[in-house]
Amino acid sequence: MTTSLRPAATDSNAADPILSSLASDLPPVERRAAIPRGFRAGATAAGIKASGRPDVAIVATTDEPAAVAAVFTPNAFAAAPVRLSQEHLLAGEPAGGGRFGWARAIVSTSGSANAATGPAGDADQREVARRLGEALGVPTGSTLLLSTGVIGTRLPLDRVASGITTVAAALESTDAGFEAAAVALRTTDSRTKTATVELTLADAAGRPVPVRVSGICKGVGMIHPRMATMLSIVLTDATIAPAALNGLLRPAAARTWDQLSVDGDTSTNDTVFVLASGAAGAAEVAAGTPDAASLGRAIEAVARDLARQQAADGEGATTLLTCQVSGAADDADARAVARAVISSSLVKAAAHGRDPNWGRIVGAAGNARLADAPVLEAGGLSGAEAATRGGGPAVLDPDRLRVAIAGHLVFDGRAGGPVVFDRAAARAAMNGPELLVRLDLGLGDGTGEAFGCDLTEAYVIENAEYTT
């Protein structure tokens, strides 16, 4: 499965069309929590959060186990819920290596990360899984776990257990139930994040069947490209085997969540789960088929929109910072350059000040390094090429580079470098909810994008007092 970015056919920037916004071939997304068939969900406030806001959520199947694909943080201090979820997936599907398998339910606890808590924290997490299985009448090994909050604090098991009992008794196969789960995921998020795509797949007789892909997520701090960079639950009622589902999730994550940065810090708890219930009645989606491509684009569209929502809601942020790159030697290089630009603290600060300081952008682009080998392989490179290029520099020629900020061409290496432009007009154009930085490397057909936000005083204030 591949997706592409390309110059928009309706581009009105006649003066410099190559630096207009790149269009995507992904399907349209609705920002709502439309629960797919075969699932039920709910949430409650169990008292884990001092604020009293909802903090325990459950998403479960209505009947049979769902196929699961997952992406986890590679952090050496990976939290207890991450490690236990991997253990459960591995036990149920050894061939998956802890990356895919089967599950009946997910529980999320918000307010304590249960990371760096030692053997006691592991025991706590196993008890949470046991309580979830008992409350739903499913095997403990068919459960998956999510936790978010302060690192180094243990879960208040009595409150968690009470919350599980309450939610399990009131799960609903409704959009409201899924929306409640999305709300309970949040910590410092100021907005609930949801995304849904409707598509059509074929049944066994070739007749069209409506299928839904819907996701929720949280995470607006400790966000940086390295596997998942947040917590997300994506559900679909398509029918697909775990290995094939994993083959759709991993490249989608490489092009979306691995291209998202708020502050340059990765978390101990980062997890994405995609579950497929098969309840829509479509035929099983086989890897490499047109239906697999359609389902993969739907999953990626949900992931991309959730990533953009996260960037826009970054802690203290006032502006969604998007960098799109064209003309790279290949897509891997394009994604590396885009990621370097939106991750730069200097670029992020300039975005906040509405300062069209293109020098910071070219400096960041010139430092671009490719993703780690596993991410490159997931994004489409062969294992051998990914191993060779992983972490290496992106190819960039200053004499071919062109840069535009908010639609204003500011640098053209092919015409001698700096371009005279109207700085006041550029500053005014930067003063909106989204700032687009466009680069063309002039070296090939590779394209890529990344999402971040401006760096503000509010970010420092919030994180200076996070545990208090």
C-alpha cells in the first residue's frame, strides 16, 4: 500500500505553483467518534485524576476477539502497560512478536503512567488486567492496557478496580460511549480528539459493504517521532487477519505519527492499537489487494488527522506548524527534512513570533537525519537499505533548494539564494491557525510532510509545574 502527496490540481499560486500546498490521495475524515460495529465502549471518573475528570475507559468487542495490530514506544523505560500488552499479544500470536494478535478488550487509566515503578508496578498492571478480564468475563490474556500521566507513580488499584467495575457494567455500542472513552484518555489535552472515515469493501459475493474506521487519541506533550508518540485506539469493522492489519498500520504510522513532534521528548507509554472486529460483513481483506489498499488509506487518513489534531493542541500552542517537502531524492529523505524543520526549537519559536526567519528553516533542513531503520523499513525501504541509511543524513543541495513560508517565496538556491520579499505581508500571512512551510529540494520525486506547533511561554509554564 502506498499513498502520495502531490501538487494540488486546483493550485491558485500561479507565481510559484511548485511551492503550493501538497494534496493527499487519502479519503476525507469526519471529526467524530463513530463507533464501528462489533465494539462497545464507556468511561467514568474513578478518582485517579485529582481534577475529578473521567480517567478510566474501556473499549471491548461485543462478541468474538478482534484482530489487533500495535505500535509501541521503544523507550528503555517502557511502562508496565506497554510490556504487559506486548506479552499478551505474543502469547496469543507468537508469530507476531508482540506487534499483532487478538484481543477482547482495552482498558485505559489516566492520571498515572505506571512507568519506572519496578516490580510493584508490573504487579499492579497484572491486577488491572485480571480485574478487567473478570469484569467482562474474558480471559486475562485477551486484554490490552493503556496508562498515561505522571511517570514514577503507582496506580491506585482500589480506584482503578472500582472504575473498571462501573464502566464494564455500562458499556454501550454507541458513538457516545466511544466519545466518552476519548474524553477519559486526556491528560493535558485541551480538546478531545476523534476521527472517522467511511469506506466501501466487498463481501464474499463481490457486493459493496459499508465499513468504518474510527479513532481516538490523546497526547499533546512528550511528543516526538519515535514509533507511536501518543496513545490511540483505532477501530474498524472490516475483516482482516492480524498480520495483514499490521502491514497496514506500520506504514501509516511511519507517515503520520512518526512525523509528529511537539517538544522533542518521547514518552514511556506511547501506544497505538488498531482493532478489527469483522462485524461489517465484508470479505476478509487480503494483503496486497485493492481492498487492502482502500482500508490502509482509511487507517492512514484517521492517523494523519489525529496527528494534526495533536500538533494543533500541543501544550501551550497557538499555531499548527506543517512542513511539506517535495523534490527529494525519495520519500524517506523528504520526511526527514520535514521532520527536522517542525522539530527545531528555533523554527517553533519563530513561528510563535510570526517571524519569517527562513535562515532557521534552512539550517534545520541541512541537519536532517533519516528515521531509525525500523521506521524506514515500515515506510517502504527494503530491510537492507533501511539498515544502511537509518539515522544517516538526508540528501540536500543548497543550490537547488527553494523555501516558502505561508505562501511567500523566501529562498531560491537556483536563483542565488535569498529572495527579496514583503516581510510585513509574510508576517501577516503567518498569523493564522496553521502555518505552512514548503520546501522543494530539486533532486527527485520524493515527497513528505510533518506536523508540529509553535513553542510558547505557556509550554514552559505548564511543564515547569506538571507534577504539582
